[in-house]
Amino acid sequence: MGKTLLEFQSTKGDVLPAHKFGTHDVVVLKPNKADVGSPSLGQGVVYRLKDSSITVAFEDIPEDGLNSPLRLEKVANEITFRRMKDALIQLSKGVHKGPAADLVPVLFGEKSPTVSKKEVPFTPFNSNLDHSQRNAISKALSSKNLFLLHGPPGTGKTTTVVEIILQEVKRGSKILACAASNIAVDNIVERLVPHRVKLVRLGHPARLLPQVLESALDAQVLRGDNSALAKDIRKEMKALNGKLLKAKDRNTKRDIRKELRTLSKEERKRQQLAVTDVIKNADVVLTTLTGASSYKLDSTSFDLVIIDEAAQALEIACWIALLKGSRCILAGDHLQLPPTIQSAEAERKGLGRTLFERLAGLYGDEVMAMLTVQYRMHELIMDYSSKELYDSKVLTTAVCMMVNQLFFRKTCVSYLAPLSILEFYMVKICVLYSSKPIPVLPDICFMI
């Protein structure tokens, strides 16, 4: 299960010329003189970039061909689009069986959600939860098939999501927790780890934060018994390959090849069992929305699918995960910016409208709870968006107000204010054409 890291440098050992490679890019490895379109030696993901080298993580890499000059080619990552298309095809055929059979009609408005008016009492793991967070968690725990957590900026949406996960684990639920981006998924992992939850993070190690790598599937598989057995089998296969090279008798070679095939089959079986064991024993499986299509989850169904930042994800990407569970909780804020849609035609035909926004419009407060206490910004800044977007429901916590007051009281600069409207083009003109020092600029940059 472990990945192979290869570091590539210039043949001259110099600093690399300007290039467009970035971390997480998908690349293929080829002999330097290979023709365009020729087969590659392997495909990997850019793991690390330095001035003089590029490190790539490979699933498998052949030993042949690595002793001659090589080149890396950046390729389009079509996996994401293929996975979304597969989910769309599955939906178009109708979902009449499987874990999501009863959930799909609710999400398409063909069947009303089952709503319980009875609040579910719970003992919070986080004693600092405010009243709106506790109310939302209680409603989420009482939901039978659908719940929307509406979290305006700075209201502790992810904190609430983590508490919901902990409460559901306590109730014995098996959970699939997703988000559109790797960083959002890793954020949840980091917050769950201190609670010693049985969790596993799916995804390519090159795309994960270093602090969550111990929770990654690959790392946990390597620590398992089946993986140790698979490693022993690989050692045995290596020894047999050595014997095969030295063997001269045809019958001996045939017997060795037969044994190698048997061992190879057993090695794959052990690796698959190691993966299955980790996922089976995990209470929470965390991955990106497109990562939820992994074949490693094919035999696993979930009691609950939670999608964080759902208002920043394409609806079809959400369906990849939703088809694996009988109940779902979506967390997000449909009043903030939606996902970027580059095709004007696609946006015009509805791709720009998220599942969260559609369900909020379809069912409203019947299935939704809003967080109303914000901890991030000055009350004057929050006051504007609260009035314009949230019907003046979002308030600033007293602690946040006290911190802001202390900050501004200690600041002696009279023009420093929590909210300032600046003419940026005037600042730019001053920078370009004034030869005199402008002491106000650092403060303006600080405010921005």
C-alpha cells in the first residue's frame, strides 16, 4: 500500500528552469527521448517541489528504465469528471435499492423528509458550545433522513460538525464524512484525532497534510497483520525471482513461475484484506467527495453521510458520497460564494446551483438550523452582513467584542477602524509616483 517517492533533478544538477508543475498535479514518467503519446513508465502525483528538484509519489514504478535520462509530463486529471459522470449515470437509471434508496426521493423532492419535533438530549464533548450550536446538534441527531446545518462566517460550523460526528459515533453510527477539498477534510480529521475516534482518512498521501498522515489508510494498512504477511510474501517472491534468473532447466522455470503466480495472488488478497479490515473497523471514514467513489468503499454502506462545505461543492459531486448512506447532514452557507463554474452555459443550465441551496429552497426551516453566534470578526463588520444577508440573526459573542475593544483601545492610530472604505487606486498612484515615504501604507496593508 505504501507509495514510492522518486526525486527528480536536472541532469546538470542546476536549479530547475521555470515550469508549471504544482503539488498534487498528476504526472507521467517517460524516457527523455520517448515520442509524444508513447507509453509511460508510470503515473504519479507531485509530492514536493524544490528549486532544484521535483518529488513524485508513485503507486507502482518499474525498475527498468530509471537509469537513463527521464522526463515528467503533466497530464489532465480526468478521474474527477469520470467519477461525477458515473454517479450521474447511476442516478439516471434510478436508485431502487442500496443504502440510499429511501434518501434519493427526499433529496429530489419526490418524498417529504421525516422530521422529528422531539429534541434529542445529549452530553456535549465540547463544553464551549453556544446555544445555537447545541440546538442545531439536537436537531441533527433527531433527523431521520435529511438535515441542513446553515453556518454563516465565523459561527463555528466545523466545530458543530465535529460534535455531531462524535455524538453519532457514541450512538454506534458508521459515518462517511466528506468535503469538496482535501484541506477541509483534513481539518475535520485534526479535530477528531484528540478524541481517539476510530477513523481512517482515504486519499493519496501526497495530497494530505503531514499532521494527518498517521490517520491515512496507507499508514494504517502498513501497521496491520495482513500487510505484514503480504510483505513476507513479497520477500519470498523476490527470492524466487532470483532463482528463476539462475534456473536453466525448463521444468524448474515452469514450477517457479507457477509458484510466483500463486504467491502474487495471495499477496493481492492479503493487501485487499488489510484495506477491508481498516475500513471495517473504522467508525468514521473521511475523504473528499470524489474520493468517496473509491472501489475500497464498494462493499461498505454508512448510517450517515456528512458533507462539510456543501454550499461550495457541485451537486453531482455530493451525490458520489450520498449514494453510500441512508441519512445525510449537509453543512454550509448558501448565501456565500458558490463553487466556480467556468462554463457560462453550464451555469445557466443549473450547474451553479448547489444541492445545499436547492434543498434549503425546497424545505427551508423544516430541515435546517442556523448558527447565530459568530466568533471571528468585529461586530461592526458582522453587523453589515447580518442585516443584508441573515435577517439580523447573527450576533457577535461577548468574548469577541471584548477582545476587539481591547485591541482598538490599545491602538493609538486614530484612523484605524474595524471597517474602512478605501480607494485602492489612489494608494496605487501614491506608490507609483511619490518619491517620499508614505508612513500610512503599512497600516493600510495591515487593515486589509
